[in-house]
Amino acid sequence: MSNILGQGHLENNGNVTVSAIATNGSVEAYGIYIEGDVDNLANNGEIKVSGDATNGTANIYGIGIIGDVGNLTNNNTIIAKASVTNSAMVDTAVAYGIYIEGDADNLTNNEDIIANATAINDVAEAYGIYVEGDVDDLINSGNVKAISNAINGSVKAYGIQVEGVLEKISNDGNINVYVKTDFSNATIETYGLKVAGNSTGAEIINIGTISINIEAPENANSTNIKGAGIYLKDVGNVYVSNPGEIKLESTVNGTALRTLWIEGTSNVILKDNFAITFGTPGIDPSNETSNFNQRPIYVGSKATLNLNNVTLIVRMDSRNLKYETPYYLIENDNGTVNGEWGNLTKGYTNPDIKVTWYNETEKGENSAIIFSYVPVSKGSIAPLTGFVNSIITHFEISNFIYNFSPISSPIFFISKKEREPIMFASSAISDTGFSLYTSYNKSMWLMPLYTRVDADELGFDSDNYGFAIGLGGKLSDKLSADIFGGYLRGDLDYSIPGSDSEYQDVFIGGLNMIYVPYPYYFKVSISGYYAYHDYEGFTGLNYDLKETADYDSKGCEGEVTVGYFFGKQWYLIPKIGVSYAYHRTDSFWTKVSANPSLNRYYKADDINIFKGLAGLSIVGNFENKEKNTKTSIYGSIRVEQVFGDNDLSIINYVPGQPKYRLEKSISDTTVILQAGFNYKIGKRWDFGISVRGDFNGDYSAYTGKLMLRYNF
């Protein structure tokens, strides 16, 4: 302990550690002790003080000044721990981070101050900063913690307390007050900021965070519990501004915990902005006739509150948000409430949760606010935009297989021997490829593939991995067909607030048939898919609660095209066609385990899409010295145009709230580019690589595939 008689200027730059133990008696310990007045004290070192007493009292001080101080600045950690153990509730464990018995001109904290008191069969009291005298200017820019824990005892904890006259106090840091007891009849008293002296003209400003947390048995007597973020008693005429946040929480329902508590001869005038955090655990919203002690502002007898037309900033603990429930603001216990609130503004980020006055004509003593769900953001539709990804990937892969089917190619191979057009059932590619010379008319193939979807306008991008397999062959001289199936694993990453990720399992199957009365060809392709969606996101006022959903979607698509061949070794193949697609998703509820009242319902309309399409392909064949085609290269462009509606339209609501129709339009025009090559390996095997890009006004999709084919 540094024991100093009053001096002018003092500075601590070292670390101070003190530990005191009394096995059968009381203990008192200080990190820095000053007896007398001091002009300036700066603490730049770490101070740790602890004291344990059995059958006695423990009084522990990080810094203790028995006198006045001009300027006190703390720039390092101060920890004061007191603990007592007794057989009867007769002694107290008291911990002070900073204690000043006299007055203080300026007191500034820039770091951590922790006061921690523990009592067994006794009372535990903790004070982060305690000034018994007057204070001109107190600033907390650091973290002040007051922690009291009693086993079979009562608890008291204050973050910052000023018992004398105050001119100004400002918190732009954090004040955390935590009390815990297992004694159901315990007396509990806890405040973030307490001022109890006549301080007319003073300013009390909180632009930081004040947290009060009470942990007691559920059957504890709530009338013995008293707490507030800001507590003012007999302070005279003072101004209070609270644009920061005051968070209150209790395990005991019905606890009288207040954002602002005014008692005695106090005339409190609100200034600029005042924020209230509603819905914290243990504090239910009140109505016009009950739960008055749950209202966030208390005005006692003899006290006066002037609302002064200040802006009310509304915050909420999302775990206890209740829609369409009025939250009343003020309990007037025979005091006086003057004036009205001014503007009402949100102190949270989720635009889909709206707050309004419960009664627009009552903004004074009987004012109340109410929350409602009004989906207006991109995030409100996000749990269903993953459905669009399964549509995109199904079309991307199925259409890729249509156009690069290893069986149902529209290309005629001109036999070098017979110079007759014959149907080549096992050609390597489709309308953008050319058959490789072979005598086999059946084949089976394997196609690993990858699709990347960039959909900024829809709020996500995705990586989709999978494979397709197929089997088919020649049905007649001019007709061939194949069937295929595949699987894709989709990983979605959302870029909009409230949505995080989604995993998809997409199963695809289909049939291709082609009829080729050379130089024309006619092709029919049909496919379908089933997708399982596993969505994760966030909801709540600040997207602070996890939201999940799982649902199924399914769809099918059919396409008919007709094309014509120009050329010999190099082929130019124009085509036109039409397609129809049907998509459906199950209705579902999202799940918010922390607050089921925030669960959201989604029901998407079935989607019917009619398209017209036109395309042009070019194919080149390269022969070996035996005049057999060994390699084909190809490229194509295709334009698709939707006829009619192409929108995602859903019904969305939360329990007990109105239903809303949400829509997201998707561009009607898509341009598709494709390119690749195919190479024959031996007599029975072919190998190919192809790439494709789909370009729509709302998304871009890129696919690459490998193909390995066996002919027999």
C-alpha cells in the first residue's frame, strides 16, 4: 500500500498489489491511501487490492482519499476485491474502486475500475467510484464494474455514486453493475449512476452504456429489489441527457428496475435526447391499469419531471419484443410530470420493425409506444431468395446437359466411307458440338460440374458443386434419347443485413430426345428438380437473434427447339425454340428460439415462366491422318426472353400481425455464352471440357464441367 499524507502533485507509474487476510476479525486494505488534500493525482500503474475476512468486516479500496482532491485521473486498471465469511449476517464486505471522502474538482477515468464484493452469510457491497463530497466534473471514458455476490445474504452495488453537490457528470464509457444472491428474502439495491446531493444547475449525461443485471431466485421478494440506470434523489433542478443506452435485466419477474428514478426534492429536466431500452428480461410491459412498477421512468412524490419536448430514442431487448403491445413510459407516484415528448426515433437498425406512439395525442405522462412488423427491406424476403438459387442452378445445369448431351446430339456425322448422313447416337456434344466417328450407338457418361452464382441484386452469391450421370442411345436412324440425373450441393453467402448463409441439396433428373431429318433437327428436353433448403440468418431489432428455416422446393422445365445445319467441316447452326418452367416452394415458418413471437411466415406463389429463345452455334472438327475426327471445338450464343411475369411474389407476416405481399422482380432477358472442346481417347472413350456463362440483369452464373464418356 502507498500511504501518503496530503501533498500537491502525485503520480503512480508502477504496479501496486496488496493482499490482506484476517482469519478471525476484520480487514482494511488500500492500493493507494492519501490522508489529507491533494491537488493532482494521476494513476498510470495497475492496482490490485484484495482482502478476506472471517467473522469480521472487509473494507477494500483501490484508491482511498481521506480529504479533497483537485484533479484525479486514472489511466490503468484498478481492481478491489473484498470477501467475508460469517456464521451470522452481522458484517459486510465492501469494495471501492475509487473512494473520495471529501470533494473532487475533476475526476476522470480512462481505463478499467472493478469493485468486487463477496459475502457468505453477510452483506456484499461494491462501489466502482464513490465520492462522499462534492464533484465539479466527473468523466468516465473507461469501464466501471461493480459486482456484489452474496450467499445467504443481501447485496448492494453502485457504478458511480456522488453523495454531495454535483456540477457535471458524463459517461461515455461503460458502467456495468451485477448483483447475485441465492437468498430469496435478500435486500437488493443497485444503480449505475447515483446522485444524492442538491446539485441545482447540474448536467448528467450518458452517451455510453449502463448495464444493470440482477440474479436472484425466481421466488425472491420483488418488493425488496430496487434498481435504476440513473438514480437521483434530492438533487434540485438538474438536466439529464441520455442518448446512450441503459440496459436492465433481472431473473425476478416484477422487479422495479428503472431507466430513470427520481425521488425527493428533485426537478429533472430532460435535455436533447433520452433513450429507453424496453423489453428486458424480468420487466414486462405495463398497461393502463397494471404493472406500473415495470415502467422505465419513476417520478416519486415531491419530484418533478419535465419532458421538455426532447426526442425519445427507442431501443429494445429483442429477446422480449412483443408486437402490438403498448409499452408505457412513466409511473407518476404523486409527483409532477410536465410537458411532452418531442420526436420519436428508432435506436436500432432493423427497418422491418416499426415503432410508433400508441396514442398520437398522448405524449406526456400517459405516453406509450408500440412495435409492429412492417417488412420493407431486402432482408425481409431473404429467407426465400435461396429458392431462386435452386431455380438458377437447376436451369444452368439441365440446360448445359441439354446443349452438351453426350447422346442426343443434333449433329450428323458424314461417314467418310459411305458419304451418307447417319444419326450418331453417342456423339460427344449437342447443338454446339460435333460427333466423333465411331461405330458404337450407345454410351454412358459422367459429368462433374461447378456453378458460381453472383446475385448482388438478390442479396447473395453461391458456390454449387456436383455431378451428373447419363445413359442413352440410338432409337432409330433419326431418333435418339438419353436420360440423366445429378446432384448439387449449394453454399449460399448473403450480403444483406439479417441473412447469413444457406445450404442446399438439389437433385436433378431429366430426359432428352432428338429427331434429325438432316439438315434440320428437332429436340425436346424435359427436366425436374427437388431442393432442400437450410437457411440461417438473424432477426431482432439489431439482428441480434438467430433465425433458422428449412423447407423444400421443386420444379420442372420443358424445352422444344428446332435448328438447321450449314457447312461441312465447320458448321453454323442457328436455332429457335420455346420453353416452359414451373417452380414451387413449400410454405414455412422461420424459427427464432430466443423469441418465438418473431417467427416469420413465408408462402411463395407458384412460378410459371414462358420463354422464347434463339441461338447460334459454331462447330469445328479436326481429323487425324486416318481421316477420323479426333477433336471438336465449339462455341455458342443464346438469348432467352421471358413472356409475362417473372417475379418472386410471397406472403409474409409474423404471428398476430397483418399479412404483407412482397415481390422481387427478376430481369426478363438472359444472354448465354458457351464454349468447349471434345477429344476422343481410343475407340470407346471421349473426354470434354465446357464452360458457360449466363448473364441476367439480376444475376450472373458461371458453370464449368468435365465430361467422360464410354461408348458401347
